[in-house]
Amino acid sequence: MKKFVISLAAGSLIALSACGSEEENTAEDSGDESSGNEESSDSGEDSAESVYDDDGTISIAAIPAQSSGEMDEGLQSLEDTLNESMKDDVEVELYPNYNAVVEALNYGHIDLAYLGPLTYVIANDASGAEAILTQEIDGEPYYYSEIITQADREWENLDDMLEEAGEVDFAFGSISSTSGSLIPGLELMERGAFESENEHEFANVQYTGSHDVTASAVESGDVDAGAIDSAIYNELVEDGAVDDSQLKTIWQSERLYQYPWAVPAGMDDETKQEIQEAFTAIDDEEILDIFGGANAFIETEHENYESITQAAQDFGMLNMESIED
């Protein structure tokens, strides 16, 4: 009998998330590690050696996407559902952080990981990890990176904000976040306003560590603007954690594919299909809600994240050093 172990990477309060509190979902903190300029190799998927270990146990790692109480309840339901649908034992345990999850995936110590898009493409590049599942939110498998500010600001768009960059306190989420760091950071870099935490045109730049903290910091006026995961922001509004009437969006990225579930290089097709069928059959809202308020799990593939690979390479983040401990 196979034994399924679901491990959770300690991360943000709401998601990653992602990012999220991870993209989010997601504990993602400050640092200047994103400034590395290592040249990436070709996609690890193309040349990776198999690290999958069919030892009769399938372990699954996930980054928390909700507060601890909601996660505990949702994961218990997930555990029960997998026990019923896969007819195997399920155990749930906490994983320490993003880096630990990616390392475990790279070395085949886990068999399925729920990651932010950035951390996924780093794992793919390093070891050939492969995305096989994601989730739909509001019927679509997409989300956006957004920059928000106070509703009473005169800024109508990002150009307006950047005209006053020297007076702006700006917040990113986690340095490992796709929507809270990579994508908005690359946009600001291309506009000549940002290179790193210590090299920028702003009055101040900080990494809050999570999307919910960024939203609160902007709403309270502790910072003037911040980057956030759109799906997490919408969920914060629905939960009453932030007042949407006090905030507005001044920039939105192109659409990003939702957080992937990835398997290690070399996993056989039969096992991948078994995992996909078990997850896509889930319709329990208590389970889906903890993954960004998802409507359903759906199949995906690596090519949906190639734009993130390119962004990470352009921003010097396609390396393990860009993942927070």
C-alpha cells in the first residue's frame, strides 16, 4: 500500500501565492538576493536526470495559502478525501520553508509540491521538476500582479506614481514571490526605477514578507504603494481584511498562470495521471478555499510557465539563491 504524506512549507498567512501570504500565496521576507546575474541553463525539464523514487510512498508538499486554522481544517478534509479516492493512507505535516520544499523536490524527497510560479520555474531549471496541476479561481487558471495605492491619491497609473518616485515608499511582498516581487520588479526595472532593494529611485523600498501585510501597509498609509497578487487581494476584500473603497489599482500585469503543483523529474506517467485524477475530482469547497479560493483543480503543463522562466532569467532570479530560507 502506498502511503501519502502531505507536507506544508511554512509560508505566508494568505496565498501564495502564489506567492501568499504566494503567490502566493506564502512567509516571504526581505533581502537583495534577487540581484544575482547567473546565467541559467536550458530548462531542466529537457535534460534532467530522474530523481523520482518510487519507494511506495508519495509525499506532497504545499505552501500554506490561508491562516493556520483554515489550513488545518481544509487539509484535514483533503486528507480524508485522498484517503477515500486513492484508497491509501494520508498524513499531513508542516514543512519549514520555500527553500526546503524546492530542495526536497529537486532531490526527489517529495513527489508533489504546491509552489509559486517563480519557485516552480527555479525547480524546473535546477532539476526538471514538471507542473501537472493548477487551480481555477473564478473559472480561470490565471491571476495578475497588481500595484495598489490609496484611493485618494492623484495617481491614475504607474507613470503618474513614477513621476514622484523620489517621494514614494514602495513595498514588495516576498522576494521569492512571482506577483509580489518578480513581475512588478521587472516592470519597474524596465522603466528605470528599480534594480534592487538598495538600488532604486524610490524614497524607500521594503519587502513585507506577504501579500496581506502589503495590503495592510498600503491601506494604513505605512507605504505609498505596493505590489500584490490579484487573487489574494480579492480574497482579502471578500474576507473583510482590507477595505477596497480605500484602495485602487494603478498597474496590472499581463495574466499569469495560477500556482502549479509539480512532480520531480522522472515520475512515470501512470503515477502522474493517478495524482491528476485524484485532485481534479475534488469539489469540496473547504479544500478548494485554502488554495486561493479555487473553484477546481485542473491539469496544466510546463509551457504555461515559460513566460515566468524568461522573466526570472531577465531579472537574474533563475537560481536557488533567489529562494528565501
